[in-house]
Amino acid sequence: MQGATGLNTIHRGTCGRKQNSKSRMAVMFALLLLASFLGEINLLEAGGKNELSSSASSDAYIVYDSYQRPVRFNRVPSRIVSCAPNMTEILFFIGEGKRLVGRTDWCNWPEEVKNIPSVGGLQDPSIETIVSLQPDLVLASSHFQKETLQILESLRIPVFVGVVHRQYAEVFDLIRKLGALLREEEKATRKAEELSRRIERIRTQTQPLSPKPTVYYMISFGDEGDYTAGKDTHISQLIRWAGGINIADDITGWRYSREALILKNPDIILVGKGRNAPEQLKGLAPYRSLRAVQEGRVYEIDNDLIDRMGPRNIEGLLDIVHILHPQLKLEGIDRGQGW
């Protein structure tokens, strides 16, 4: 879940791991040599002129990230590595995907990002690969480790950590902030406002509907434990906006009671694709006793559209509306890629 742990994830980056100080120093020294070498290549390509230094002065500016860290720039970033899928999607949403030179294995949308080099996983990206791509900005989120952040900043690579926690309004704020970072404030603000208006058009058409079905968003079940989306999550917001009632609005956070699930007995269960959950639940006690399981109302959805807080959530919202109210013909809403 994006933002479920927030700043603690970064601060826990080095906890529970002991590293040999000599090996760490060796890695740091190698990375500094690599950065120095890449810098020399840049100088040669620029005819011996350091473009970064020459463009400083009046062009310099500061943008504060989600943790109120000042991120300083001497010029507008043109080579970006994104270590957060939702940040990758926002970058394309505001029409600045052309700046992306690196991404994580989890950054899988839009389709063209698959042609961009990967730097590895969310929590363990390859620092060497990041440095080799010569970025002037790294975008990160709550999964980013403090150790990685410190190393990149020691190499003078700006890192902007953008986090959305649980309220969807934070998505709009992050879109605007990324626009400010790229000096595209007007365009980003316009895109955020358009997205907000589209969501509001959906809400105005679903809220008068009655009755509203009860819904359970099944993140995991069985031996993995019962996890769902409590009332303080953006997923619960999406269920309400789609014209449903989240049965887990009696909790905060993600862990749910199996007994409460059986007692609430929801009309509809939503579950991520790829696990064949509808068939699994039919043969698994006590879930097989649930009304939604017995009546075939367990629906698989693309959980990237739901879990990943970003502009594509509107596509997930439309999917939920279609499942909850298949008879409803939404007016003034077109489907697309969220943008």
C-alpha cells in the first residue's frame, strides 16, 4: 500500500541490518569514483563546460517534498529516474514522461515505460544503475530506504520523496507539486482540476443511488491473514464514491477480523486479479459460507488501478461503479488512461 507506513519506512531503512563499515566505505568510494567519471564524460561532451554550474544563479530554485525536505535545483530536471510507480504515472499524466530515463520493475504503466531501463525493485534499486543513468532527479515514495536516499544525496543527485497517505486530496497536491518541480505548474494544476471534476461527476451520479450494496475489498485471505481497507484509506473512499458501503468502515488500517467478515456477510467481494480467488474461496472455510461467494459475486479487478494512489484511480473507480451498479449509465464520463 502506498503511504501505509509513510516516513517510518524511510527512517527504518537501516534498522535491523548490520553492514561491515569497510565494505560500506568501499561501495561509497566506488560510487563516488563512478560519479566523478560520469561527470568527466559530461564535461567532455559539453566541450569542457560544466552546464550545471553555468546554469545556476537566477535559475536556481527549491521545492519541498512530502517530508518538507528542501530539494534544490540549478535547472529544471531533464533526466529523471522514478522509484515509485505512482510517481511514474503522474509524470506521464502531466505530459512529462519524455524526461524519464529509469524506472523500477514495478513501474509498468503506461506501456512505453517497459522500454525504459529498470533500476530494480522498490526497496532495493541498484544505486550503480541509477548513477550510470546520470539523472538530475530521482523520484521516490514511502518504500524508499533512508540508506539509499543518503547515498544518492552524497553523490549530489536530488531526491524528491512524494508520499500520499490516505486522503485522495493528497493525490491532487502531489500532481501540483510535481508540476512545480518541473516548472510546469499551470499544466499540472489544470490536469489535477480536470481529474477532480471527473471524479466529482461520478460521485454526483452514484450518491443518490439506493440501495447501496455492502462491499468487502479483499487484499488477502486464508493463511496470509485477512487484510482489507479500513475507513481511513483511499480505497474506502473509492468504494463510497462508487455508491457502495465498505463493511470495513468499522476499523482503521488494514487488518480485519475473519469473524467480523462472516458476521457482516457482504453483498460483493472485490479481489485482485491473478490468484483465481473466486474459485479458491468456494472451497475454503469459512469463506465459502459467505453470500457473495455462494451467489457468484466475487469480482476480480486490476488492483493497480485501486491500490496505487494516482491518476488511474479514476479507472478503478469506474470499474467498481460498473460492478456495484451495472445498470447505471454514467453521463459525461469517458474512459481512457486516466488522462
